[in-house]
Amino acid sequence: MAAGRIRSFEEFVEVHGILLAAAGVPLSLHQQLFEKLSMETFDAGGFFQIEPCEDGRQRRLVLTSDSMAKESRVFLVDHAWTFRLSDARKQLEEVPGLAERMASLMCVDIHLNSDAEEVDHPGGGRDENGTKLGIMEILESEIHKAKEKGDGTVRWLELEELDMDDSMFLSLDLPSKFPNLLALSLCGNKLENVGIVVEEIIKFKHLKALWLNDNPILKSIGDQMADTIIQGCQGLEIYNSHFTSNFGAWALGFCGGIISKDNPCFLPQIEHPLRSLTLLNLSNRAIHNLFSKAFSPAEMPSLSTLNLRGNPLEQNLTHELLELLKGFTCLNALEVDIPGPLGESAIEILESLPNLSLLNVVNVAKILESKTHAIDSMLQPRLPEWSSEDSLIDRVINAMWLYLMTYRLADEEKIDETSVCYVMDELGSALRHSDEPNFRMSPFLYMPDGNLASAVSFSILWPIQNIQKGDECSRDYLFGIGEEKQRSARLTAWFHTPENYFVKQFEKHKEKLESISFHAPSLKPSATRSLLHNDGSALRVYTDIPQVEELLTRPEFTITTDPKDADIIWTSMQVDEEMKAAAGLTDQQYINQFPFEACLVMKHHLAETVQKAHGCPEWLQPTYNLETQLTHLIGEYCVRKRKGLDNLWILKPWNMARTIDTTITCNLSAIIRLMETGPKICQKYIEHPALFRGKKFDIRYIVLVRSMDPLEIFLSDVFWVRLANNPYCLDRHSFFEYETHFTVMNYRGRLNHINTREFVREFEQEHQVKWMDIHLRVKRMIRSVFESAAVVHPEMHSPKSRAMYGVDVMLDYNFQPKLLELQKPRSSTLQLLLKPGFWALKPQRLVSFLCLLLEHLDTEEWVTLKKVLWSCQSLGTKACWIPLISKRHGHVIWHEVSMSHTYLFDILRTHQNTSCGMSNILFLFLVFGHSCLKIWLASRYEIRFY
């Protein structure tokens, strides 16, 4: 196509053909899409309407036209907010109106009483006009109503949100005025004195239900006070919405809708008051023992629908509960946690309760047909939560994970290191999730001038089912992702999935790790030897690292440009058997890497290696590979939340350096959604690290490995301290501040360098510790890491391999070392897979070629180009970055590939005047062995080894 603006449909398809195919847009809609893009036609408002739902905390999209046929129309959806994650807060603060629009779009601009989630009763007293009454007015009103209805006895009293303190409560003398009270609500007041409250409450001899929710008294001594009150009011069946161990017919009648403020007690002449009860919702009542006289088939023979979700029932055995429920012959619909008190399998529950037609609102026939063991179709949406102290911007930051989408940009030479986030406009954001959606949504990059510089991003929407007027419009948030990619677990980002299932899976995982005991490899004599030629000729070295070629000046070595002729290969590329065959390498050549070293230098493999060897050592933070262990991570998150522990986590890409695409968050939805930007580990954040000058720091140690079997490693006492620029804090606003929580400042921020001796001296003075004690702990930890690899991956051993690794370590506030990661002295290079003639492709066709290639691959796999031909340099390629596109749940995902990186040598050249000798150190180690190297280093740098 000639340069210039796209004017015809044919030109549109020529430029966007690959993108149309990747987006999945039906061929029949291409012409319509072109016309709307050309004219920027946003006409969806004439076909749809946005409606509030979930009490105004969500919105949904409804079809307003008479009908819409499958694949009959396509609509443009604008992006209301586009940003980098690190810039989110700054944009919300600086762009006029942005925070207000996002707050409205995300439904977080409303007032919400966050403590009112378990209100069982109508609320505080108001008159006929809705005006709030005072305490005395409420009491007088209730007495008057009781007299009008009968004997004048008040049995239900609600004194809520009246700013009532202890002295006022005591002065009311409620037990004397209302001795026959059955239900009392004191929610939302200012009661603080345990003695006063307990003494007054236990005077009620007939009390069945008590609500003290949202009073200061519960924050410090809630459980202890509950026990005292329950002992004093032996007939109490409900306490703060939870059942007591005394629950009976009254509590069951309340949950079944028989008991209420207007009908506070059963008629005395009725012998079996629950006989007509058909529907009973006992969810989240903290029931520990279900067995009671009232909860029986004899008392509730008509019970047909029962909800037991959210109750531990740990005092009952599974078979006892199933036998009890089997006695309810009319029971046909049951809701229960799976796994949970009734077992871990839906199929096993159905085998024990054959009369059921619905289990967790799923048809039994469908469950049996699909053989699904854990089912739950009634997932409640995960609505944004906030406190009264949160600003509008804080609310938006917290809620945006329920709405944002991502993509990554690239051109022929380079891709962005971080993803671009966007939030669709009000219409697009109102599309809710469904496993059986009637619409499909896909991002689309429109290039009106035929080039990337003119690109404008939209989302496009089209129906994939026939729909009628009034139908809710939905899309699949996890399009293309099945259970093999943890679909059910990933839905936790948007829905309250069954916590018990994840907790049980985590507990099994933890138990397995804790059962592992490490067996160190046996000691063996060294088997390494010198590489020097007997005739004294120089060793030929092939390298693709400019610093090595520049600085390797010793006469024992000579540089060769042909890898086949080299005695030593020192390369930044990954070398495997295919690479060896392509380059003509042999097993007699020495190389600067070990086979299978990915078990150390890739973060997910490192964690797996250590866990297989040691289980959960104290020097490794809890770590999860989100691609395979999301269920375990969610389980630990839930456990920590229940225990009131901090839930701050850090997400790191498997194989990227310099803290690229690394995020700190305590938001579970954020953790799950960030999986979409690339494969990651999620690791418990070290929230209380040791500080230096009040700032966070970590340490880079250099480890030389000469052999894996027997294990021969060497560690220098000289290390590099990397220091954050800002004082450390845990204010959640600071999580967006790179220079507060991250320490790598070589590429951004201000680099603060401090040499080893100065750091050790000042650190010892600041913390009154001996650095050598810390150093010994670090050495033991590093040795344990490499022992793990030697034991778990014996295939790493190669007599022709030598390697150097950077080990990053952080200290916690007790000065215990924590392993962060291992890296090669280059960036962790992704492997490249190139087809013959790949580098001959024209640059402008590179993206199209890769799109076509990936269309034939599994859209669920993260695609890695695995090989790069050694001949690529001789072909003169100048590309440093290769963009990859994979179709992944409706997004275009870019994967970064770096061919080489020289960060380590840049540091070495600036550290302690080693520029003339660092490459010599590396090759002295390779050739002469540790004895010569040890003497040379000891005399020059005062380095000690162990």
C-alpha cells in the first residue's frame, strides 16, 4: 500500500488483516468495522442501556433494541483512561476530572457503611416520614405499638446508631423496663465498658438475640465478652449474627423468615412451629455443631432448600452430617462449601444425598455429566472495599483491578518494558462476566495512516449469541482460558470463590513442604584440572561480550572469531545441544555456563529447586509460581487475612532483571490480574527489612562455580550494596514510588554507590552488630542454594562447565539473610527460536510474520522463541529486541527478548579500580584453578574464600 491515509476497505484489510484475525472479528463484520473506524462512529448508546445493580455498587449493560442477531453488528468502545501502572496515582492526582470519572465508573463515589455487612434486622427507629428518632422517642414508640397490638409487652428493640455511650446505656435501665425482651440491637453506638454492658445484658432472662456490631467494645475484648454474655443469658441463640451453641427453633425460625420484629415469638399452642418451613438460609452463622433438637427432619419435615455455606461445622463428622441431611426427604436444593464439612467432592455428596436436584444452584444432572468435583455457580461479585478515611483516589486505585485491561507496545526495534493499562469507557466497563457470554470484546489497534505512529486503540464489541430486548449483555473475562490454566482460581479476581477450597489446598502444600528434610551431597575430592596446553600455546577464546574481548589482555589467552576453533566459549547466549550442532561446537570445549542452570537463574525454577530440597527454609520467603500455584497462593492469602497478618506481596517476572514489570501490592485481585502481563512468581514481601541510613538496601554477591559434583564454589567478601534513594516506609502510597521500595538505580533514579569497607563500618556502627556474623549466615545460605541445585538437578554437572553468578540478598530486621534471586553476569536472556531465513525478513514484516506463526500455536501457552543462530551476527543483524505477540484471553501480549546485556561488567569496571583485571579474574579461574586465582586476588584485593 502506498504511504498515506487509508481510504478503501481493501487498504484497511491489507494493513489490519493480522490484527483482525488476532482479535477474532468475524469476516462478515470487517466492512462494518472499517466504516465505523473511519468515521469514528460510537453508536452503542442507541442499542444498550447502563443500569445500576448490587445496590448501586456495580453496573450492568442491558440490550434496549428489540433484538440483535449473532454476529450482526460491531460496536466501538473508547478507552477512558490509558496509563502505565507506575503513573496511575500521579495521573489521578493531576488530570482534571479523571479521578471523579473513574470513581463514578467504578461505583466507588457513593457513601457506604463498610461495617453493615451482617445486618439481620430493619434498622434504627424512624417515624412515618423517615426522620430519625431519639432514644426516648424510640422507647416510647415501641411501648405504644406493643399496647396497640396486645398486652403491651415489648419483645424486640432496636437502638442503633444513636451515639449511645456507657453512661447513657446504664441510665436507660432497659432490663427493668423490658424484662420480656427477646431481641435487642445496639449496633453502631459508642459502648466501651465491658463491665457495664455485660452486667446489664445478663439481666435479660428471656433474651434470644443480641446485636452489638460496630461498637468500640468489640475491638479489644469481643470473644471474651461473648462467652460471659452467653453464660449469663443461657437462652441466647444469636449473638452478633452468629449462632450460639444454644441455637434452637427461635434462631432457625429467624433465618427461615418466620421470626421477625413483627412476629417475635411462636404462638404457644403450636407444638411444631417449624413444620411449614421450606427454605432455610443458615449461611455464615458460625455454626460449629449442626445437631440440635430443632434442626431435625421431625421438626422441619417440609424443608426443601437449605444453605449451609460459610459454617465450619468442625464438631460434626462428615458421614454424620450426610446422614442427618439424608433424613430430610423433601430436601432437593442444597448450598454448601466444597470442599467443606460435607466432603471434598460434589459427586460424593450427591451419591450420599440422591434426592437432590440442585447443588450450589447447579443442576445435578449437569454435575454428574461433567464429573465436576468442586462446583459453585453462585459466586458473589468482589465489590470494591474502602474505609471512611480513604480518599477518592485511594478508592479508584483499589477498585481499578476489577476493570483495567493491558497491552504492550512495540516497533521493529524495541518493545516496551512495561505494559500499558487501560480502562474502557462507561459502556464497556458495564459488561459483566459470564461463563456463557452473549458478547465478545477484543482490543484493536487502528492505524489510519498505515503505520504504528498513527495508531489509536479501541475495544470492539459484537454479539456471539442471539439476544432479546432486556437481556443483560455479558462477556467472558477469561476468554480462551480453561481449567488447565487455573480458570476457577483466576475468577477470584472478580468473585468471592470458596475460601475453604483454597485454604485446604494451601494446607496440603504447606504440609508437603514441611515434611521435606534436606540431605547434603557427600563430600568428594576435587576433580578439576588446569586448561593450559602442554605446548604452552595460548588458549583460544570466543566471546560475544565486548568487555571480555576488550579487557582480556593476558598472554595466556587469544581471541578467536570462530567458535569452532575456541578452547573456551564465553558467551551471553544460552548454549544447548541444538546450539552446539548449529555452531559446530564439541564437548571438549569449555563454556561459561552449566547445563540446566535455569533451575537457578529463572525465579520460578529457583524457588522450585530450593523447595524440593529444603521445603520452606527460613531464608526463602513464601514463593509461588502463579502459572501453576495460584490456588496455593490464594489459600495462604486467605489464611493470613483470617489471622490478621499483613498480606503484602511482590510480583516478579520469571526471567527479567532490573525490577522490570515488578509490583508490590496487598490487593488479591491485583495479584491475579497481573498474571496477564506475563508469567510471574508471587513472593511474600519482606515488609520489615534491615535498613541502612533509614533506607532499604540489598547486596549483590558474586559466586564462582567450578564444579557441581563435587560442589566447588567460591564467594568473595567484596560485594555490591544497592541502596534505595528514599527513606523506607510502608505507606501504601509509597508502593508506586520506585526509589522507595527498589534498589537498582543503574537505569532510573539516582545511583548511590558505596564501597564494601565503608558500608560494613557504618552498618556495624548504626546497628551495633558484627558484620562477620551476618556474612557467615549469608555464606551458609548461598552454599545451601547451590547444594539444592546439586541434589535436585544432578544433570547440571558438566566437567567442561564453569560459571559465575550474581546472588542478590536482603537482610530482615533480625539481620537474617533472605534470598532474592540469582542472575548470570548478563541479563537473564530469553531463548530464541528462529526458523530458517528468519533474519532475512524485512523489519516491517516481522510483526506480521510472528502473528501468523503464533496463530498456529496454543493460545494459552506463553510463547518463547528458543534459539538464535550463531550466524546471526555474521548476517549483520542489528536488532536488539524481538517482539512477540500471543493471543491470550483477548489481549495482545508482548514478550520481551533481550539478546545481550553488559550490566555486570559496567559495575565491575567502576568498582575498586578493577577495570584492568576483572576479565582476567574470570579466566584465571577457568584455566589455572582456584589456587592461582586465590593467590592473585588475595594479593590484589584482599579477597578471602571458603
